[in-house]
Amino acid sequence: METYVFWNAHEPIRRQYDFNGNLDLIRFIKTIQDEGLSAVLRIGPYICAEWNYGGFPVWLHNLPGVSFRTKNDVFMNEMQNFTALIVDMVKKENLFASQGGPIILAQIENEFGNVMGPYGAGGKEYIQWCSNMAESLGVGVPWIMCQQQDAPKPMINTCNGFYCDEFKPNNPSSPKMWTENWTGWFKSWGGADPYRTAEDLAYSYHGGTNFGRSSGGPYITTTYDYNAPLDEYGNPNQPKWGYLKQLHDVLQSMEYTLTHGDIQGRS
């Protein structure tokens, strides 16, 4: 189970935090654990997600001298403060796999490689700083960077896309990982309903709703159904749901073989 962490929801006013009700991140992760699932904590804290301002709080824009997602002390100090806050909360509850918890991976930044070019040298220094900062937090599980082909070691770069069969990690010792396998697409006003065949794997598995003014732009609808196996209201979307249920049953039956194989090196 993957989850982003929504900075603008948790820190709507600088240094004033909200983890109540639907924003109770710790309760959500513990629920994942109670259901016997693993978790990927995608802190970001830039998350995109078709979410308003990419998850950045508006007050961040108003800080004197700030420049987003580049080597900028004002921005990096705020990003580190929030990232460390989340990590410390999770550590306190022993929720990382290294502590016996369900979180097997953590993510820093999000799809920065898609927009990195115009940032020049500042962007490269920033992504190295992200790696160093994340590693310094000592979470005891691997960190990933999605869509970051030059992810510094020991970051694991991962693929987001409709198809990632030709994707190769930049480090030959890193596993080939898919952070997002898009089961459909978000819907925009006036656009066609997204659709993807049942034979393709699923991200997201459950559609949702972006209430109020939380939808990002441009012109993205409140519905985030995403043509997912479970629709916006939790109803099975056939044939996709049934197909994936059968596939998941087969994978579960082979779980031990797939995850405990004895890999022998070739001479």
C-alpha cells in the first residue's frame, strides 16, 4: 500500500500541524499493518498527485527568498523540517520495517527528473542534497526516487508510467521497480473518460475523490475514479477487478517462492 504525505494538509500554517481525523497518518499506517500489508511511505514532500499546488503549503510561496525544488536554503530548510517531522513520528511508533513495522520503502522528492533540465546545476545539487538528507534520517529501509534517472546512490530510482518494460535502474545493483503502473488516468473537464484494459496491472487500485479545492490543475475534475479496479465509490469495476483478483490469488499462492528464492551467482 502506497501513500503520499500531504504537506499542505498537515502544515496549513507554518509550524502548526494537523494529524487529526482523515489526516491521521499514524492511524492509517497502523491500519495497513493490522491488515497484514506492507507500506511505501512517499513523503515527497512535493507529491504532484493532481493535488492543489503539488502538496506545497501556500505559506511556503510567501517566504522571503524562497525558490522551489532547487538548491535554495530557505526551501531546503522547510523541506527538511517537514520530512524529519514525519520520519520522527513514524519512528516513535516503530512503523518502519527495521523496527518491525510495515513500511518497507520511503520516498524523497517526486518525479523531479521530468522537470529537472531548466534547473541546471542547482537542480543537480538539490537532488544530491535530497539523497544526503534522507539518508541522514536513519530510517533503516531503502529510499526511492521515482522518475529520477540520475538518482544518487544509495537512492533507488523507480518508474512511473503506463509501461515500464524497457525501464532499467541507473544502478545495476538496484532492483527494477515500478512505483506507479497507471491503471487509467485522471479526468479533466471536457475530456474523455480514461480507460485501460483489464490485462494491465493497477495503480491506483481504488478510485477516489478530491473534495473542495484540493484538485490540482489545469481543469482536473473532483472525481479521481481513474478507471481503477475499485471505483470512486468502492464498487468493483469489472472485468478489471475480477481479473486482478485472480492474478493476485495466484501471486499469493507463490508468495514464499517469489520472495525467498536462493539466487545463485553465475560464474
